Amino acid sequence: MADRIQEVTRLLAELEAGDGDAASKIFPIVYDELRGLADGYLRRERSGHTLQPTALVHEAFLRLTGATGIEWQDRAHFMGIAARAMRQILVDHARRHRAAKRGGGLTRVTLSGAEPAAPEEAAEILDLHEALERFAALDRRAAQVVELRVFGGLSVQEVAHLLEVSPRTVDGDWAVARMWLSRELGTGSTS
């Protein structure tokens, strides 16, 4: 595992330096982790979601490796940004569905070519996104903890390393965020 982490960090530095081959070398190393993130995201969605995990992984990876101005730190940093990219793809997907439902007049084509998402699915992901954005305005770091833990699949130790705080701080932020989001979303509890 340590060798993989070091290899990803080295390749990210090469990618940042403009090495076009670095992206194709990183992808097989991080694919399983990215696929796990995508599965986690889509597991929280209604069954039959039109976006498939493989399509979500590929779209997020293309966004990440095509982005400019990112100073890649290490694998944890990459996975945190990948989690944010996947979340944004799902939010964009839900917004397009909502716009089409309101008579946007456009034919929506999903990455998988499947049928449109159900209205309640689009509303749920947008509600979560909007709640997390409101929470970020109150406590940016705790919102990052939620994003990295829930959507990024990172451990407490990885989040602590990435945010440069102690694991105990991450645990405290996590507890506060869970209570706030639970109350805000009216769910009773947040895992």
C-alpha cells in the first residue's frame, strides 16, 4: 500500500509538471479506489440511477487530469478532489434532470444512455448538496470532513493528514457535522 501511495504521489507531480503520460499511468493504480467512491455515491441513490459507477469514475478522472492550476499534494489530496468532482457530477446530473422536468426543451443524454432519473432522486442529491453548502458557510473544515469521509471514503487518519489536523479534531468535526446535517435534512441520523 505504501508503495502505491508513493507511486501515485510521484505520478501526480509528473502530471502537474505537464507529463501527459502520467494520467494514463495513474488511472490503473487509483481505479479501484475511485470505483469504490463511485459505488458509495451511487449506493446512496435510488436504485436504477441513470449514471453508472464506471461512467462516474471516467468523467471524474477526466475532469481531474484535465484541470489546470491544481497543486497535487499526494494520494489523499487526489482522492479528496476526486470525491468533490464526483459529487459535483451528480449534482450537475440532478440539476439537468430538474431542468428537463420543468420543460427545458432539451433532450438529455446521460453518460450511460439510460433513462432519466426519477424526480425524487434529483431532489435528494440536490437537498444534500445544498445542505452541505449551507453547512460549509458555518464550518468549512467540518464540511470538508463530511465530504472526505462520506463521499471520499477516506479514513479519519487520512482526513486528518489531508487537513493537517489531529484525528481527534476530525472526530469532533464529524460529530458536529452529523448532528447538524441530520437536523437540517430531517433524517434523524447520519451514518
